[in-house]
Amino acid sequence: MEALRRKQAKMKAMEAHLEAHVGSNGLHINSLPRAIFVRIFSYLSKPALLKKAGLVCKYWNELCFDPALWRRINLEDYKNVMDSDLIKMTAISDNVVSVILTDCRKLTDDGIVTMAKQCSNLLELRIIRCTQLKGQSFVAVGDNCPKLTSLNISGCPGLYSPHLWKIVKGCPRLTHLRLNACSNICNEALIAVGKHCPKLVLLTCQDNTNVTDGCMEQLIAGCPKIQTLCVHATGVSSCGVHEIAKLSQLRSLDLSYLRTVTTEAIKTVVHRCEHMLTLNLCLCSQVNDDCVAYIAKNGKKLKNLFLVSCNVSDEALICVGKYTKTIVRVDVGWCRQITDHGAREISKFRPQLLYLGLARCNQVKTETLEELKQKFPTIHYSTSIDD
């Protein structure tokens, strides 16, 4: 009670301070139209609304609870958010459409279940690395959020395949689904996605070694509209890649760190997926100069090609320079066979390049790069692993 009295006294003092500073023309900041106030407050974080702006005066406190401010709730920078905080925030508006939770490791099933029940109109949900969550949370999302179109539940070890079944069955409108580093999902989960998510255009399931070729046929058949697919560091092999090649609308494909995938499988994808814009083959040890030459000649719309730590030489860069009319970004970082000659030749034949990644290409001399930067100023020559 004493704390409440102090808070009330503080609010009255702030109100008196504001009244004392009314301008000579009689205008007060609180005379601003409500819509303008709400727009200004929309730039504040949700915790700041509740714990700072809402304490200035009674009117501001009322404004801070305007439902329009609580349709989108982003807590990705607030690691200590508790169940009670989430429940309070998602109860203010009856039309919450987006909730973003990242590294909120104090959240439990109680908070997520209540949030899901309060947010039946939710369109976007991100629950990333919230490690305390168990199956109850994910089941609640499937039961209560049928309008979801975008879902990211990456890095949640409490997610198992049966829980994902429940989600995708209850959320048939999903178009974007990210399941990265969910170590306990397997082929059964991706088969469920294929069965219940025909509108899917983006799927990422990287770092899930239990996802293998066994789910690819049903996934691809059920989700023919996929445009972006990432299977980095999964158990997918050449057989699965041949299934992926059936995605006629594919724009971006990440096959990185699939060491057993053959060049024949990669060529099949390039040949059949005519709308491909981005192809990531980093750490695919079987990718060689011949494979890159085929990609350069047949990737009719390809713009971005990533070949970090592949088994390629200067010949690969020369082929890209000579044969492509579309590629503008190439990364051959950590490719030890790349020399000054390759860097010079691709720059000469393909001056339209915007980016050439050469990190840890130790045979490319610093003097050569300085020379090329002067001669081809529109190309960004990167030797940093952070670019």
C-alpha cells in the first residue's frame, strides 16, 4: 500500500508540473489529438509504455492502453519478460496480430497457453529459443490461432513432431514456417507440413539432422508453392534434392553443409527450377569446377551463388564470368585453390558483379585486391568472414 501511495503521489506531482508549464497561448501537450499521441507512443517499446509513459499522468496512462498500440507486440530485446507480463500485454487488445518473443527464457507454458487463448486473430508468431516451453504451449497455438500465416519456433527443444502435427493441422493458412534447430522433430513433422500446409511459400528447417530424404516426396507434393527452402545441415541427400527439383516456383535454395549431395543432383535442381535466384552450396564438398560451369550456363535467372569451402579453383570463377548474364554475387571464401588469376578474370568478364567473397583465399594477394578495387569500383571485394 505504501508503494501505491508513493506512485500516486508521483503521478500527481508530474501532473502539477505539466500544468505549471502550460504555454502562454494556453496550449498544453495533452491538447494534441489522441490519434497523434497514439502514433507517437507507437514508437515506444511495450515495456516503456507500461513502466514509463504510463506513469506520467492519468491521461497518458489511458493512452498507453489504447488497443491500437497492442496489436503488434515485439519483445525480442526483453529477455526477462515473465508470464504475467506477456499475459497482461496480450489482453489489452482483442485483435493482436503479431507477437515476437526471442530468448525469453523465463516464459513457461502458462504464459504461452494464455497468450494463445487471448490472441485468436494472430497472424504472426515468433517463439525463438524460449527453452522452457513444452508441448502444451505448441498445442495451444494449434488449438487457438487458426489464422496464423507466419510461424517461427526455432531453437525450441520442447517441440516434438506430434506437437507440430497439432500446429499445422490447426493453422492451414501458414505461408511461412521456420523450424531451425528443433532437435526433436523428424520426418513425421515435415510429412505433416506437406499434408496440411498447401499455401506454404517459405520453409526453413536447418540444423535438424533427423530430417532426411524420407519426408521429401510428401512434403514437396503437398507444398508445391514453396519459393524459399533451407535444408542446411539436415540429413537430406541427393535423393531428397531430386525431389526438391520438382518445386517449379523455387526462388531460393540452401543446400549448404550437405556433404553427400552429388553434382548430378545439383545440376537437376538448376535445370528444372528455372526461376532460381539464390543458390547456397557452401560446404558441399562434391561441388567442383564442372558443376559451377553448368550452373553458370543454365541458371537463367540466378543472381546469388555461394560456394564457400567448395572444391573449386580459378576455373570456376572464369566460367561464371564468361557464361552468366545474371549472377551479381559470388562467394568463394575458404576455397584454397582460388588465386589472383581467378579474381582478375571474373572481374574482367563480369564487371556487373556487385560482390565477390574471397575470405581466407590466401593465394589472392592484397596488392591484387587493391588494384581490382581501383579498376572495378562497383564490385565489393570482401576478405572478411563478417560480410
